[in-house]
Amino acid sequence: MGTKIKWALLVAALLALWELIPTVGWINRIIVAPPSAILAALVQDPGAVLMHTNITVLEAAAAIGIAWVIGLTAGVVLGSSVRAFRFLGPLLESAYALPWVVLYPLAVLWLGFGSTSKITFAAATAIFPIVLSTAAAVSMVEDRTLLLGRALGATRMQMYTKVLIPFALPQIVSGLRVGAGLAVIGVLVGEMLLSVGGLGFMISYYRSTFDSGHVYLAMLLGIALAALVNGAIARAERRIGWWNQASR
Amino acid sequence: MTTNTASPSPALSGRASVQVQSLSKTFEARGRRVDVFQDLSFDVPDRSFVGVVGPSGCGKSTLLLCLAGLTTPSSGAIIAGGTPVTTPDPQRIGVVFQDPNLLPWLTVEDNVAFPLELKGLGKKERREQAAQFIQLVGLTDFSHAYPHELSGGMRQRVSIARGLVQDPRILLMDEPFAALDEQTRMKMGAEVLRIWEQTHKTVIFVTHNLTEAVFLCDEVVVLSSRPATILERLTIDLPRPRTYDVMATERFGRLRDHIWRMIRDLGTDQER
């Protein structure tokens, strides 16, 4: 028997068990929604599910984009100044560890219930690991490499684009991946707490109506989105980082 | 020793390609003034191969950084090809460092072509130009290899090709073979002579290896310990083209010994 068939059988068996447990009544179906209830939630109003998914995807994409651009720029600038990095690095590390989520209500107060507050909050939490890993990577580029760049006639801008950033890229990308993950989490958390749409909104809304099928559906979609983002960047990371592994 | 009165080699009779004019370099380190070298003046004739030797820490490498426009001298001037050197200009002066310093994410081809990329040349054009110099250093079969796949000697060849890729008149080499094993070092020396003879560059070669200096150079500038001054400009009147056999000659031994005595005595002076 092929491995693929074995896996398919395993998954089918688990799904059957999942379906069986709440249906027979071993566990309340509000606590564990069976797959059939999740499917029913999807079929009931696919348009609404699509709309909420869309909101979350767009918010996450915007948050990731903003966090990448600001985080990368700030990280490169910070990393190229030894003094600034020595001073601000530990400060940022501490700030990274703070529970920023307690400030989320303020974001809503200032920016409203719509997407702007989610994007802002998610981007702000995602920026930290990006700035820190970019700055660390850039600050580790050796003097001899910078001297070489100058000797070969690199302009100030080329020093960044052709030498510093490519050198630091493997580590930068892993910061971008962590940041993107945090952005997705930030968007979902924001939606769950105070919002009018998105997968996080679905989770908290249907939870209050005890509609576990919809809750589970939104949770699965949220997890799938996070996995997709992480998987795509991890793939890019492996392709970019090969020389880093090979030359060490 | 009568080396200075010996008839100069044809290369030395040409006009100057690089003029070093009363060059001094001083820097502050932890509040203390350090004089690296003082009032150095010498001419490097066009198409000649000139070595700079001296005790370790005498400022040979700092001198080369000045020549490359990578650091500013405290006083004096460097004229290359008729105009002063103030900033790095790889089209006029190529540099090869002790560490090949290749960019690990680029192939041999793209490493050699990197200065052309900085200049904004298109991919096709720069690869064509790079190919010529990759062939010159004998690495055509490795054009698509990455630095970590090459031996130390091969990496340094890539670095030489990169230094030459914009066809500068002058090539500066800062102890380029210091990190290589003795065998590779000898081979690379012969390689550099062949390249020099093919390309007619003016080469300034910093080294602490006296055998290498005598084998390669038309003239050797011997520096004292810090603050460095010129002890002697020794003409190496060995016939060209040179092969390894020249190292076994009595003349070679005497020239090498002459430099060694000068530098050795400095060492004891310092230790006293």
C-alpha cells in the first residue's frame, strides 16, 4: 500500500472519529463541533464566509506590507549605526516583550471599529522582530566587506542594496516571517476583541450564539491563513539562505 | 651592495604611473597619536612591478589603502596616471586584498562582474567582459561555481579577475597570497607574473614574504618599522621572463639576503 493511501485512510479515520464523538454524545456538540456541522456552516452562507475571509486576508496583507516596509527600513538604518543599535537594541527587545494587546482598545478608540485599527495594531506588533533581526543582521556585516564595496566603487545607496542587504538577507527574511506571523495573529486578535467583520469577528460572534460549526470553520480558516503565510515565506527563506549554510 | 647602480630593467625606465609625494599618515588611537608612516616618496614606473616590504605592523597595508583611495593620508599626495587619488576609482586602480572577500551568494562569473554591476552595465555585457578575465586567471570551467566550492587559491584568482575586470592601468595587491599554503603561494606567484606580462599593468605588491618580493618585482621598496620611512629602493635586476629556476641563482639569494638583513636589524632595534 502506498504512503499516500495510508495517510488518506488515517485522515479519514480521524475525521470519522471526530464526527462520531459529538454525534453519539460523548462530548457536547457545542464544545466539539463535528465536521458535518463545520461543512454545514460553510454551505449555509458561503458568500458571508468569503466576505469575512476577504476582510481578514486584506487586513493581514496590509499589516504585513506596512510592517515589512517600515521594519526593514528602520532595521537597516539602525543596524548600520553601531552606537544607535547598542543603545536602542536592548530597548526594542524589552518593548517587544510588552503585552501590546492591552493597548488595542485605544487603537479602536482612535481609529474606529473598521479595518484601520486592526491593520495599525497588527503592523505595530509585527514591526519589532523585523527591526531587531534586520538590525542584528546588518550590524554583523564585516568591515572587510564594507571596505570591499567601497574599493569596488559602490555608491552609498549601492552599499545598502548590493552589499549590506543581500549579505543580511537570510536573517532578514526569517525576521520577516516571524513578523508576518505576528501580523496575522494581531489581525485575528483585533477582530475577535472589537470589530464588525473578519474571521476573528466570526469566531467571537458565533461563539456568543453557541454556533460551534461557524466558530470551528472560522478557526480553521484562520489557522490555514497563518500556515499559508508562514509556509510561503519559509519556502523563500530556504531558497535565499542556501549560501549562508554552505559557506559556513 | 651595488644594486642601486645596476642598470635598471626596461620597465623602470618608463614614465611614472604612480607618484607618491611626501606621504604621511597619522591617526589617533585612545588619545594617543600614532605615526604610521612619514614622508614617503617614490615613483612607480608605468608597467613595472613594484613590491613594498617591511617588518610586520609597519604600515604597508595602510599605505596601500591610501593608494587605493580608501583612506586619506594626513599629508602629501598620490598621483596616479597624472591625477590625484582621493576616492576609490576601480576603473583606474584595481585592488586585490589578502582575503579574497568574494560575495558568497554570487557565482564566480557574477563576482568578477560585480564592479560592472555597480557601474550599471547590463547583465549580458558584464558577463561578456567578465568571461575574458575569468579566462585570464584560468577559471572558465568554474564560471558558474559558488565561492564555497572553490579552493583558497581559486578564490584569490577570482579576486584578481575582479580587480582587473574594469581594465585599470594599476593593480594594487595587499599580501594577496598570505593566507595560502606554500605550494599554492608559489604557483600563484608565477600566475601573477604571467598575468602581469600578458596585461602590461602597473602592479604595486605589498608582501612580507621576501622570496615572493624578489621573485616578482622590478623594484622593492623596503620600509622601516613604525613610523615607517623608506630604507631603500632596491632594483631587482634579475632577467625576465622569470621562472622558478631564478630562485636557485646566487644573485637571487644575495638580493633576498640583502633585504632580510635590513629588516632583521630593525627587529633587534625594536626589541632592545
